[in-house]
Amino acid sequence: MNQKNEILRKVDEKGFAVTEWKLYTDTHPNDAQAVAALHRAAAEYKAAREEYLNEYGPLACTDMSNTSWIADPWPWDYEGCGC
Amino acid sequence: MFLYEKRLEYPVKIANVSAKNAKIVMDQYGGPDGELGASLRYLSQRFSMPFPELKALLTDIGTEELGHLEMIGAIVTQLTRNLSAEEAKKGGFDAYFLDHTTGVYPADSAGVPFNAACIQSTGDVIADLMEDMAAEQKARLTYDNILRLVDDADVKDVIRFLREREIVHFQRFGEALRLVTDKLDDRNFYAFNPSYDKHCNCNG
């Protein structure tokens, strides 16, 4: 796995933790431990996201980055060559 | 509003092209229990949800389902990468190919276009949440059947992730339903629809 994919994988993992804790705290808004876990996950996600943005371009169209928003590859692009 | 994030919720990297597998997986793009119906169902129902927990849950799950729709589209497009007409014919994909070539179009596995008649938005929180729980089970069993029919490890890995999400969503909708019934008259919670039968005190 190249470094770009490695960092993106980290963004995916941290983003997934946020998704999971978010859904759980939607139905358990008074669970203080879960809310704390959501905040921790959100901070880790933000950090991983920043790491990616600085090197490999914007993840959202509102992100400031040196790389173009329109640049390939888009998330569904994969040529099947293991890259 | 919605803000797009330029990544998939879970990576999709399909090495081997297969029209046959594309035809099967396509069902979760535009089929009756697919991800398009799921996202439209929850994102529509949320407008009549009576409590903040439910507005949040329907918004968050509906949004995640849009991400799943994108993942299914990514699987289908990668399964048909550089597909020849000959391969389409061999994989039983020729009827689809005739209208759409290898474009990703919301239809079920048999080519029937997506139809909003397969979802509901009733304005009744109990009816809607019951439908949502059933919808998650129907999507889960469709993924079970995809795992039975597809023989490609790259595809199955992503499908297993999506199948797990249906189980988590079912659990959260169950909790949401419990939350609603706790807030209603527990002797007959069907007697009152909090999104419609409002107790309005605005006129004193």
C-alpha cells in the first residue's frame, strides 16, 4: 500500500468511528461515556484528515489545498492494477 | 445542505471484471431494497419525525446510505471496466448494455428502473420506524443472497461491510422505536401520532 492510500485508510477508519459513535449517541444522547468517545473520535478524524489534506489535496470542496479539487483519481476510480 | 467528501466510506478495489457479478450487485443500486430507496426513505421521513433524537438518526443514517449508494456504484463501474460487448453478452448483461452501455443506472438486477413505490413516508412515526426496521432486514438478506451468488473475494469483502451496517442500523431504529413508545401513552401508543396530533398551546 502506498503512503497516500495508507493515510486515506486512516481517514476512513477514523471517519467510520465517528459515524458509529454518532449513530449510537443519536439514540443515547445522555450516555456521557459514549459522547466522550464521539468527541475523541472526531478529534482523531480531524487530525487524520488534516494530515491527508496537507499532502494529497482536498477531501471536501470547502478544503483549502495546493492540489486541485477536480484532480483524478475520484473515489470510484480503480484500474485493477493493485495501486 | 450536503457537503461531499471525496472518499468512500469503505474502500472499493475490484480487480476482476465480471458482467455477471455487476448484474447481481446492481440490485442494491436501484432495486426494491437497495441503497437509493434507503436514503430516499430516511431523508424523506425525517421531515415528520417528532423528536430531536429521531431527526438526527434519520438524517445520519440517510446520509450514510448515500455513501453506500456510492460504494455500490463504484463496485458496478469497476466490475464493468473496459467490458466488451462480447463479455456483456456472455455475462447476461446484454439487455442492460443495450440501453446503458456500462453507465451506472438505478435499476434492479432484472433491469427494472428504480421505483419510489417501494418506499413509504407516512407521517406516522410508528409506521415509519417499523418500515425502517423491516427495510434494514430486507437489505441485509439481499446482501446475504449477493454473498451466495457472487464468487469474487474483492466484491464479497465490501458486501460484508455493507451487510454489517444494515444490522447496526436495524439496532439503532429499534432503539428509536423504543424511545418513541416510551414517550407516548404506553397503554395505547397507536392512539396518538406526535408528528400530527399536536398539543398546541400557542393560543394560551
